[in-house]
Amino acid sequence: MNENQACAACHAPEVGWTGPDQAINAGGAVYEGSILGAFGDRKPPAAAYAGDSPILYFDGTKWVGGMFWDGRATGWTLGDPLAEQAKGPFLNPKEQAIPDAATLVAKVLASSYKDLFIQQCPDADTLERYNCIGRAIAAYERSAEVSQFTSKYDYWLKGQARLTGQELWGLSLFRGKGQCAACHLEGLFTDFTYDNLGMPKNPKTQCTTTPQTLLIPAWAAS
């Protein structure tokens, strides 16, 4: 709203596309939004490697897919959970706090990349352009600039790196006794499901100057 917060404020490339402030990360991990004193409810997840999450579905025992920590960006509207997630922070009063989609689109049309935006999003309908913004961000997050797959593990999978003895021991624990791989499937290290680990709420994240915006999704209420 105040033109003082980019996506990179909470998803910085130099720290793996998540929150860059180590003091905040250590003390509560929620970041201040555009409005002074308004803080988010949860730690910003990494914007990288998220493009393979499927449209939210129930497999008979658990919910799979979607985006955000609670899966509320289901993908049911746009067919892409990542694009739906990308739309969320713009209008969240605890984040960028733009009042509505029309205001967001007007800001983009007033930018230096107006012509490129119109070229990529030719439909003048406000909702369609808002959706197009979400799809454009999702496309960037899927690009090799963000989701690089250049870790040592990735190179090891390709046969281009060797793991140390200690790293191989850790991998053995990960796959075996630690049972980490039961939920963190190798590759992206997720199974796209949601698990209640029994952790209590962080009291440092409960104080805010704006109303709660993170409600229980309708699909999780039944």
C-alpha cells in the first residue's frame, strides 16, 4: 500500500528466497508488512522449488498439494496453487496491504514495465489481469533463476559431485533410522502433505494491529 515492500522483502534471493533478517528469524520469524506494526502470522516459506505442488486433493486419508503453510491456495480456481499463492500477499493487510485488485493492476499499469505487462496480460478485465500477475510470478518462481537445482545434493544425483563420509552417514540416517524420508521424499524433500507436529503457537507472533487474516480453509473445516 505504501509502496515500501517488494516480494523480495520476505523472499530474498541471497538467503534461498525466504526471510533475510536473521534477527527476525531467530526471534519469531514473522515479518512486518507495509503498514507499520502489522506483522504476518507465519514465517515466509521459500519461494523456490514450489512449482510442483499439485492442486489440492484428498487422497482418502490426508490432504495433498496446495500452497501456503495451510494449503489455502488450493489451485481450484486457476489450476495452479503457486499462481494463487502469488496473489495472496498483495491484498493481505498484514503484508503488502494493497486495498483491492483494481489498485494493484493500476499500480502495475503505471510502472515502467507497463507495455510488457499489457503484452503478457492483454485482457483488460481487472480480475483477469490480477490472475495474470499471479501466473507471471509463478512462472518466475519456476524459472532456473529461482529454482536452480544447483545444490551439492543435486550435483551428486547427476554424478557430478561426491558426498563426504559424514554426508553419506547423514543420508543413511535420513533414509533409515531417522525416518525423515517418510515425509521428505528425496528430490524436493516434501510429499506435499500437512502434518500437525504438536508444536505450540509462538507467543511472539500473536500481537498484531490488524485483524486476523489466516482463517481455517473451508476444505479443512469439515
